Amino acid sequence: MAKAITGNAIVGQAGGPTAVINQTLVGVIEELQEYSHIRHLLGARHGVRGIVNEDFIDLKRQPRSMLDLVAATPGSALGATRDRPDQEYCHRIFESFRKHDIRYFFYIGGNDSAEAAQIIHSVAKNEKYDLRVIHLPKTIDNDLLANDHCPGYGSAARFVAMAFIGDNQDNRALPGVKLNILMGRDAGFITAASILARQREDDGPHLVYVPESPVLIDRFVDDIAGVCNKYGRCVVAISEGIRDDGGVLWMQKIRKGQGGAGETDNFGHIQLSGTGSLADFLADAVKEKLGETIGRVRADTYGYLQRAFPNIYSDVDAWEARLVGQMGVSYSVDAERGGSVALLRLPSTTYTAGTELVPLEAVAPPNPPKFKTLDKKYLTAKGNNIDDSFREYVRPLVGELPKVGWFEQIAVPPPEA
Amino acid sequence: MAKAITGNAIVGQAGGPTAVINQTLVGVIEELQEYSHIRHLLGARHGVRGIVNEDFIDLKRQPRSMLDLVAATPGSALGATRDRPDQEYCHRIFESFRKHDIRYFFYIGGNDSAEAAQIIHSVAKNEKYDLRVIHLPKTIDNDLLANDHCPGYGSAARFVAMAFIGDNQDNRALPGVKLNILMGRDAGFITAASILARQREDDGPHLVYVPESPVLIDRFVDDIAGVCNKYGRCVVAISEGIRDDGGVLWMQKIRKGQGGAGETDNFGHIQLSGTGSLADFLADAVKEKLGETIGRVRADTYGYLQRAFPNIYSDVDAWEARLVGQMGVSYSVDAERGGSVALLRLPSTTYTAGTELVPLEAVAPPNPPKFKTLDKKYLTAKGNNIDDSFREYVRPLVGELPKVGWFEQIAVPPPEA
């Protein structure tokens, strides 16, 4: 068992915000009050960038009332970053660590942040700098390996399920084709959660397309025509990361068609969110191929609302996000060098979650990057829907959803002669 | 005073759904139970279309428990329509009215439905058919004349204010330019409500563009550059109905640029919602003119989520929507031929609303169509923001909003030497 080292700690947030990432942050702050060997807790503004810029705030002396409010606020209260530390960047990080006697580094984020944590971890090892690196999972994409699910996912899934409950009613009122583009580059977890909106047999989403199943436009349009024949309307859930049968992102194909290569970030990912181009492309394809026969065709891209909408969060997700922060601090006392706090589902008749410290490499193995995707058993044979068994996985993470009211189909008495 | 006529009643819903349109419907159903001279209440499926198709359900014998659930459900429980009745259509409506001895017609909708109600009203007059036509206002656009505000608006405004609270936190975490396109063809009421998200001095939306003020792209980009200089980020609220200095819709100009004329509905309106093209056009303009200096540029179109999101509604709006339905039935007993139930704000130190029956023509005068727009006093001189005084108008309609938490900027102690 490793010995608790005396020194200071830093916590930072990275990547896209979520509805509950601040719960994890407040979990770290709360738990750290219990440990006297950690003298100061520095909050790094905008992740690793705040470390190199020495842009810190003191998190041990924040008023209690504000901590509760911060925990309930979506976004990243410390600010986030998408910076990917290279050799030179790491050098500056360790300069800052040495100067401030940092011995504990808590990094809240997804794959990219787990990778950044690994880089920092291995530099510490090489330089024989005694540092505990603890990665705290956060991603609405739900794609971290070694986790049953990730903090942030349940709340995004809840937003999507609720949005589809409303949108299905909207589409029922004014029938037509409605396409909704959802977040998810490589994994269809967010999109798959839309099936929770189905309460009645004819409720949408009637079709669901995820990155795990190739999407061909002709078949996509045929699928929609089939649903319209049956129900006179069609609501479709589509991941922003859908690909063709060669594995090429449709978003990339559309950009190329428009003469551009698409914007990429520091981790080499093409920009998928914050644009309506996939939605418009698919709507145009439906209009073009099905024409007037199909009625109204509309497409929405839910965009950033999915990850930072105030008051829409899952209670379970908020609780687990807090737990992950608390457990990270607790594990850091014993951990040799560090690790990632993984969320597990415990074998039980009712839903129960637990945590475990796993090696950093287990969460987001680099070269080539690996991540969790939807289990094949949830994909239907035609690749245009999600099996109902996915509900068992996702429902406990999302919580109870609003019930929809509808009139009984009571016939009016015939007119008097 | 007109005499209550014995016969049956029909209620229908038209136009885009809202979060509270079913409150109005349930208000009609509830109140009608009190009046014995109205024998049956027929619910017309999909508005006037259900009347000509005799597609009815009996609304007097619905279970009480389901009525409450329907009232709380977004969308239009009877189904809606955008059909505009012409001479021939009206002829079929009256055939159906005569057959079913309809003497009361309650039509829940916005401008277009008020116009449809007027047409039916005047045909009844010409044909000397004794009919009370009552229009019950509903529109998230809030653009009906003779009303202080319209049922549906407060809830859409609440959704938008909440969305901007979250999006402002998101943008604060990962700074850049964020453009959000909101509903509103001719009136900027929905977009203006985004200013309720401002809790701190540097909160977004930093810029607000509405149909009432002409938008020039060069100036728009300059405005954004100015905000970015000041805050390092910029959140912008933009109505889908923004126009250039010649009064031409930007959406129309974009479509023409893409070689199309744009889809129009039965009332001659070009399709603005259900597409991300305005958002993408504006984001591209910002990227092109400001380039790398400005950082991330993202654009979301909130789309249909604004009008039918479950559980996000204003309590005041829900209550008033119910009241409007109840009062419509009450007025129908006395009204000579009919009218529209207008919502008024009563002179009082605390917010108080009341209703009044106004002539149908007063709500949506045709030829040319007239509607309410934002009062000039709420538009800033530069046409790129909404004056803070608008809060007084909108806050009571929206209700209390979630508070945002943030850390105190407590500096960390200097490192020990």
C-alpha cells in the first residue's frame, strides 16, 4: 500500500461540459476537506492550460452555499480546454507542479483527458516526480472503456428522451417526417436513449441510426417511406457520427461535397456539432426522393442543448458524478501512481452502482484510440433501430420520465335524424 | 344580451403546438360540463380538417384523470392543421356543422387560425346560420394584436431563457463564438426572452438580433468581434426571421443563393424552422471575416424543442392558457356571434392578468395581415440588443429561473520559498 504524500492538489476540467461535471468537482472539494495531508486544493482554470499559466483559484475556502449551487449548475465551473499536452507542454506543467508542490492531480474529462492524464503520468514516472494522477470520468458520449456508463451520460440521455417525447407529440399534431440529429461521434449511446420516448405502439422515434451501423441514403429514405406508409408520419433519431458502408463519416462526405475539408480539433477530430449541415443534407435527400407524397420534412440538430441544459439532469447521474469525485480523492491516498475511477453496475436485482480504480490505460487506450460503442445485441438486423432490450440498460441511468396524456377514442353519438 | 342557443359544440386546435395549448383545450372541456344547453362537445381531429372529414372524438365523456395528464402534455392532443379554408372548404364545414347541429365553434390557434375563424364567422353570417365562433389565442410567437401576451409564449420564453443559461455556461467553459437561432418570423419576442439568462455582467447573450431591426452581415460580424475583444467570447441570440435593410428575410436570400425559392405553406409563409441553413450561413460569415483570430465558431438552431418540451413550462402560462379556455366557453353564452378571448395585463403593482372578448378582426386583421411586434422602446439604437426594460414585461410570464453557481475568485497562497 502506497503512503499518503503531503503536498498540494490540483483539480481541472476538460472537454465538453455536462449537466453534472460540477458535481464531480464539488465531490473532490468536499472529500478533500477530510484529508489533512493535502494542504491546498488549487482549481486550474481551463484544465491543463490553467496549470501552465498558473491560473488558479483556491477551492478549499469556497463558501458552502456556493458549492451546492455550483454542483447543480451545468457547464464546467473552472472552465475547460481541448489542449493536448505535448513534450514541451508537459515540461511547463511540471515546472508549475514543482513550483506549487503539486502531488495530486485530479483531471475530470473523457477520452482525450484520460489520454492527457496518461501523458502527464508517464512524464512524472520518467522524471521520478512523485505525483498521483487521478482521472475522473465525464462524457455524455458514454464511450469510456472499463466503465458500465459514464457520469454525464444519464443526464444527456434524459434530455434526449424528453425532447423526443415532446417532438413525437409535435409530429403527431402536424404529421410529416421529422429528423433529429444527436451528439455522438463514434458511439450511439445518446441517440439510442431516444427510444425511451416510446410509450405507445406508434410513438417515435420510429427509426434510429447510430455510428455502429452503416447508413446508406437510399435505404434510409426507403425506411422512412415505409414508416410513413404505416403511420402517416415518421420521427427519426440520427447520430451526428453516422458513416457510410466504407466507414466514412457522412458529415465528412457532405463537407467534401461543399468543397471544404472540415474543421478539426487538437485531437484530429472533425467538427460534427454546432452545425446543421447533416440535418439539412438528409432532409433534402428525403424531399428529393419522396417529393410531395411525404408531406412536411423538417430536421433539427439538438446541438449543445444536450449537454448543458439547466434543471434537466438525472438524479442517479448527479449522485454518481458526485460519488466519482469523492472516491477519486479517497483512492488517491493509497494509489501507487494513480488511475481512473470507473463506474460499475453491481450484480443486483435493483440497479446499484459502485466504483473501482482502474489503470489509466484501461480507460482510453491510445494508438489507435479505443472506446466503447453500443453492444451489437442492441443493434437491429436492418441497422435502422435499437432493440427494446436497451431500455434495461439505460432506464436506471435516466430516471422516471414524464407520462404523456391522450384522449380515449370515444365516438360521438350519431346526429339525430 | 344574446340568448344561449341549444346545440352541440366543436373544439379544434391549429398551427404549431405549444407546451400549454392542451391546457386551453382542457379548460374548454371542463367549463362546458357546467352548461346544459351544450349537449355534446366534439373534438375535431386536426382542426378544420377534422370538421370536414367528420373525424371527431367525444370530449364530454373523457376520464378526469386523463384530462389532467393531457393538460400537462405538450403538443396538440386533438392534432393540428395548417389548412386555410376557402369558399369550397367552408361549404363543407357548414355541411358538417348542420349535420351535427353545431352551434359553438372553439378554435385554438394563432394568427392563421384567427383568420380561419373570421372566414367561418362571416360565412355563418351570410348564410344566416346561428353560430358562435370563439377564437382562443395560442402562439409562442406572441404576435396577436389586442393581447398583452399570448398563451404559449411564456413557456417558449422560459425554454429559451433556460437554454441560454446553460449555453452561456458552456461557452464560458470553452470560449468562442456561439450563435443560436430562435423561432420568430415577424416578431422578436421569443428571441428577446433570451436576455433573462443574463445574471452576471458578462453573461450572454451579448448580442440579440430580431426581425424588428435590420441586420447587415458586416455590422453583425463587427459586433461579434467587439464583444470577443471585451470578453474573449460571444453568445448571440438571433431570430429566424431577421431581415436585411430592404426588409428581405435572410433565410430567403440564403435559399436564393443556393438556387431554390424555399418551401412555402398554405398561408404563403416561407419555411424558416426545421433547417439549420441560417445558422450555418451566419457561422460561415463569422469564420470567413474573422478567421482564426476568433477561435471556435458554433451555431445551433433550437428548432421545435422551443414549443413542445415536456415539463418545461411557465406556471403562469399554464394557468392563463387554462383560463382562456374556460373564459371562451363562458363568453360564448352571451356573445352575439363570437369573438376572440384576449389576455390583458391589469394595472396593478404585482402582475395580474385578465381576459376580455374582442372582435375576431381585432386580433389578426387580414389584407395586409397585421400582427404585434416588439415595442420600439425595447430595441437598442444599434439594433443589436434588447433593452433591459424588456425584463419587466417578460419576467412575470416566464417565472423564476434557475440560479447559476460560480466560485469566488479566491487567490491561492503563494508557493513557499
